[in-house]
Amino acid sequence: MNNNDIFKKLRVALQLRDDQIVEILQLVDFRISKGEIGNFFRNADHPKFMECGDQVLRNFLNGLVIHLRGTKENPKNPTEVLKQNKAAIQPKTSTQLTIKPTPKTDSGKKSFHSTNKKQASKIQVIEKVQFKNGKNKK
């Protein structure tokens, strides 16, 4: 397991975004851009992949301690910090679409409501789905 794997696992476990990682690294006066951080999380065979050095991981871990625990003068509760991170990731508003079936009345047919009373009383809820229809890059 190399530094990139450790960095990836910490990012996923703590639910951190790239801009949050930049802020954590700035707590220990280590400047790095979001683009460079993105290169650490790429596939190993990607042309822009970069090895995460010991210095970057060490500074991230030291900054993470300050981010979660706070300083000696200003201590924090780590569980509250993690809850704030989780709340920041959650969407601000939940968008749920409710679709009600509309009755169709033709001259020779019965209405939708008269034939399907049980189905018409239910409200169908459709959740927002993200489709990934792209080709897998090799």
C-alpha cells in the first residue's frame, strides 16, 4: 500500500472534498492546488497521475489532526466536525418529483380513475437518478 492509497482511503472515510483537503493543508502552511490533489487520486496508468510523496501525506495528517481536534487553545470535538462535513456533502434541498396519473376519457372507454381506484390513490414518487452512460476508459 502506497501513500496514494492511504490518501484515497482517508478522503473516502472522512468524506472530504478537494477544497476541504486544500484548507486542511493550509492549516500547516502547506500550499497545494486542487488540481495537484486531483492528480493524486487518479488511476496509476493515467498520464497526469502523480505519486503522493511522504511530505504531502505527513502535512495532510498533521493538518487533519488540527482540523479534527483543534489547537490546544481552541479544542474541537471531532464528531461535530465530521457531522459538519457530512452535512456539507448532503444536498441542500431534497428534490423529489411526485407524479399523479392523469385520467384519460375517451368516448367508448371508462375513465382511468374508475378502473384503477387503488392505483390512482397511490402517489408515485420518482427519485432523481444519475445515469453513467459513458464508455469505460482504459
